[in-house]
Amino acid sequence: MQKLQTQGVHHITLVGADRQTSIDFWEGVLGMPFVFEQPNLDDPSQNHIYFDPGDGRLITVFTDENRRPDPSPNPTGIGNVHHIAFSVSQATFSQAAKRLSERGIANSGVKDRGMFDAIYFRDPLGQLYELSSYKFVPPDGMTHVEVLMEAHRLRIERGAYNIAEPHLADAIEILIRRRRPSLSEDRSPKNPYPAKADQELV
């Protein structure tokens, strides 16, 4: 018996209402380019439209001009999708609540998730979405997941409730020490400042 090894998310497909509602939300609110469309190959009475969320993968939506948007919150019971999160820069995140509110879109306001900041809101069809912005940049050549795995190890070791900024900072230092060589034999923290140094800050 062998695993079926995945290599990333290929695409996510949602059941939409009419075509224009999806275009106005995915491109008009979230800025995802509308890249192509074709019939739903399993049901030619429906349209299938595709958007680029920013990482070269796809968000796709089945649309039908006979369906109208229903903003009632989608069910979140066992087997249902709770929410989908999209990554945004800190610059964009800092504007998210304001720009959602300007459109009359109710939102959660900023939520501190320890390793990233988040804001939640619903689309015109009642699905919950999250905009997330990491509080850290991984070292060059490494991924967010690698940093988070090391930060998790530190969190458990220290008995913390959740990953927080000190775990992330220390995880990055550990990963760099582990992956980047140095001529120094001792790479422990040092203090090069004189004991009574009074420094002027420009």
C-alpha cells in the first residue's frame, strides 16, 4: 500500500449563482483576474468560470443564470467548508477593513492569530472568507510551513498555548543556523557593546 502524494492545491471549485455576481466578487472585490471560462463539462446547462488568486493556481465557479445570490450563512457542520483563507500583503491587509466597510461588507475587524493577522467576511452567497497576512517572511529558500513547524516545536517545548512572535523569531534564527554555514565555531548570542555605553540615536 502506498500514499498518493500531493504537491499543492490544484484548484478549488465553488457553486455560484449568476455569472456576473461571481465576476464582481472575485475580480471586483478581491482583485483576482478572470482568466477563462467554458461550459461545466459535467452539466452543459451551467457555465464554469476561472480566476487567478495570485499564486498561479485557480479558483473556479459553476454559474447558472437561473440562480440568484442567497447571502444566508453557509452550513458549517461536519463535512462542510468552514472558510477559505487568502494571503495578502501587510500593505493590503492594513486597508482591508476600511475597503470592505466602504462597500458595506460586514467584517470581523482585525484578529490576531499569533503567526498572522486575519479578517473575516462573507461573499454574496454566504460563504465565509478570510484575508490573512503573515507576521514574518521566511528565510530565503525556505517556506512559511518550515518556519511554522519549527515554531510549533518551540511552542510545545515552552508550554505555550499558541504560536506567537517570539516562537517565530527564534524559529527563523534556528533555521538559518541549521541551513546557512558560518566560519564561526561559536554562533551563540553575544553582546559587543561596552557595559556603560551611552549611545546617541540620530
